[in-house]
Amino acid sequence: MTTYRKVEISGHQFEMLGTVNDGDCKVRLKNVKGQAVDMLCEDFIEGLNKGTTKYID
């Protein structure tokens, strides 16, 4: 069984599924409804630096 890191972005919780590179680097997340959401890696990293994104496990 695969376990995913849990992250919180602007007060919303997601499971971090991994990264995708389709020309742009993206972080693939799954929201609490089970829907996959992609976020640009640079935005994810910027959120970590600003404190709006954090690992919760």
C-alpha cells in the first residue's frame, strides 16, 4: 500500500500524489473529494517559502 504525504494549502488539505512533467513541472494533488488537482511546482515551492503551503505529516 502506498502512503502519500499530506499537505495543507491555504487551509485546504490534499494528499500529494507526486509530480508530472508534461512540459511544465506540476505537483499532482488529491483533494478530500478524491479529485486530482495539478499545481505548478514553482507555485507549490513558493507556497512553502511563504508559509501558505505546509506538510502536515
